[in-house]
Amino acid sequence: MTQTASISAPADKSRPAGPGPELTPEQRAKQANRRLHKSEHRWALAFVAPPVVGFLLFTVYPVVFAAYASLTSWNGLGPMTFVGLDNYTRLLSDEYFRTSLWNTFFYMIGIPIGLVLAMLLALALNRKIPGRTALRTIYYVPVISSLAAIAIVWQFAYNGDFGLVNQVLSWFGVQGPDWLANTATVKPALILMAIWKGLGYSMLLYLAAIQSVPSSLLEAAALDGANAFQRFRSITLPMVRPVTFFLIVTNIIAGSQIFTEINIMTPTGGPEFSSASIVWYIVRQAFRYQQMGYATAMSIVLGILVFVITVVQFRLNRRNSFSIE
């Protein structure tokens, strides 16, 4: 008679002996909330990742790379040779760098002139005059036009022999110079063109800001006996202050990068380097003479200067902010 012995498997101690305690409704709700929060965090990271990665790749990395490249002797293609601060010490003795930097800041004289003209133009076009819609469109056309095309048109207009500017001056008995070939007139000529190009954009922003001024404030001031100038000085001007601050900051940043019009209208930097801007000089050093490391050092210095000027503008705007009188 054969006896069969049944061999039982050892008990798995890692598994609970029973089904376990049943969760209360509050505990189940907490678990559901935790799962929901984890899912929300994963989706949030998925949406945040592209701009963060883009910022790291296209902003942080180029800045770090440029900072290192400015410390090297590099032609843009071959290997980099570390030279330390030699590029920056070279800037101190570079006469062309100082001249181009001075020219760049000189061009910014047109910023306050353009803002004043844009404000006056916005005040005029805010009135109920015939054809004001057409006038607004005409003034804004240069803003959306190609800068290269405008530079070519103005280059012909400034021609000393057959240019339109000298033809108009001849009607009044004035013999105009060769604007772009004269050291005394080349920078004012470029400033005039830049003011004309950006006038419509500033005018449009000022017009929107003026139209957003509450009419009740103007009516109350008129009832108190304030004339038009007093209403403008005490109500309109403070109300459009944020627009003015925005235009000043953006125009300074754009003015420090002026290049296209100079490269087209005065491709050699003007007579005696009188029209060359800092960006024009940087491009010339980088791509014509293959001194990429030196050009990068100039770019770093320009970026620091623009950053400092922008910070100063923010501080002044915060300090000089005032309420409506």
C-alpha cells in the first residue's frame, strides 16, 4: 500500500495574511487626490519643459559660449586659443571701437525728438479731422515697410547731385550738401530717416494711450477751469507715462543695434568712419576680418552697457513715478 505524502509550498511571508484593513472614505479620497496631483504635476512639467529647454538652448548656452569666445582668439571656424582678457584690453586702445560707440549713442538723440513728434501727431490725429483714418494709415506704412527698401530710397533722396532733399532745398535757394558723404551731415541724415521710420509706431501707441484716458477726468478738470495745456500736463501726460517708458527702453535697445541702414547707405562706415555704429563694426570685424573672438568681446561690452542703461531707466521710472495732480 503506497502512501502519498502531500508537500505543501512554504507560505509567502511577503504577502499579507488576509485581505488587509479596509480604507475609510477619507483615506480613499486622499489617495485619489495624490494620484490627481501627480498627474497634474506631470502634465505641468510637460507643458513647461519646451520653453525652459528653448531658453537653455537658445539663450543661456549662447551667452555662456559668447562669454568664453570673448576670451579666445578665434576666426569662427578653426580651434579657439585662450588669450584671457587680451580682447578686452585691446578695446581700450581701439580708436575705431570708441568712435563707433560714440556714433551709436549719438544716433539716440533722435529718440526724444521722435517721441515728442509722435506725441504731437497723436494729439492731432485724436481730434475729429477729415481723413484722420487715412492719415493714420499713411504714417504707419513706413513701420511695416522693409528697412532695406527704405534705406535704398533714402540713399537716393540724400544724393548730392539729383537727390529729392536737395531739390526741395533748391526751391528755397539753399544749396544742399552731399548728405551721406559729409562728416557733418551723415549722422543727422541717418537720424532723420530713423525718426521718420519709427514715427508711426510711437504715434499709434500714444494714440491708444490718449484714447484710454477717462473722459470724466478731463471733463472734471475743464469744469474746474483748467485749459487744454493744463489738462494735458496734469492728466494726459501722466496717464501715458507707461507708454513713454516702454518706448524709451525699446528704442534704446533698438538704437544700440542699428546696422541695416548704415550698411546700405554708407557701406564703408561713412567718411572718416563718421557713420559707423558699434554693431556695424562688430559685423565687420567678425565676418570680414574673421576676428570672431574680438567681435564677441565687443558684443559682450555692448550687452552690458545696454543692460546697465535699461536698469537705470527702470530705477528712474520708479523714482519719478507720480500720480495725477
